[in-house]
Amino acid sequence: MHDFLTLAKERYSVRKLSGTEVPQEKLERILEAGRIAPTAHNNQPIKIWLLQSVEALEKVRSTASFPFLQSAPAVFVVGSEPAIAWVRPFDGKNFADIDAAIVATQMMLEIHDEGLGTTWVGHFDADKLKALFPEMIPYNLIALFPVGYPTEEAHPSRLHEDRRPEEETVKRL
């Protein structure tokens, strides 16, 4: 395994995936990375779906038209269930989507560590996805992760290393 900062810096949004099948053991480790992610009060208000069948992939591909989604041999969907999430008592802040984002981020980093590529897809038709997969109805669907091996043409976008200056994003008190 990389040291964490190296892993975090090397990971990029892979938008060119080959259709090569991903070994099941890699997919299982990605699921495990999400499953063990920390959540507020350990309520674990999340659900992860792994879509691999031809039928499931056809359905999810109809909810967003990105080429990398069309070629991915597997797609993860991450959702949160507000009804079972921890709620901060003094202001009522529900942590469901925050918890799901933590889970999704941990999965995204594991995908990279497995030598695979993905892009966090937030631009998809969640209502259509729920209509196609009724078991997803109670969840806030926050991310799709099309997963596969990067093609030779895959590379970080020109914006990948652009960062606002530290003085704009960090305040030391």
C-alpha cells in the first residue's frame, strides 16, 4: 500500500475505462473499504449496491450518458438512509449524506489502491435509478462509481493539480 498522501495525490478521476472484467476479490475489497468506513455515532445509515449483471448495468447506464459509465464492467452506487442516521441534537443536523460521502471517499481511494480507475459521478438521474431499482427508494443516492481498468489514454484532467493557495483554504488559530 502507498503512504496515504501519495495515494491521495496520485488518485484522479479516470474517464477512460476498458471493459476488461474486474476480479471479484478486488470488488469485494472495495465493498469492505466502504463497509468499515466510520460513520457518525456508528449508525451506518448507508447502503452500497454493486451492479455487475448485464441487466443492472444497462439500467444504470440509462441514468447518465458518460462514456466511462458505458464501458465500465461494474458500477457501485452509494446511498444514505436519513431515518437511521445520527442527528446532532442541538441543531437537528442529519449526518446521513455526510456518512455516505465518507464511505464513498474510502471506496474511491480503495479503487485506486487496487490499480483500478473510477470517477465520482454525481450527475445522474437519481429518481430514474430508483424507479429502475425500487430497493433504492428509501435512500438518498449520492454517488455512482463506474469501476474498471484505466485505458492507456486515461490521464488526469488539466485541472487535477490546481489548488487554491493554502492561505485561502487553511486558517491556523
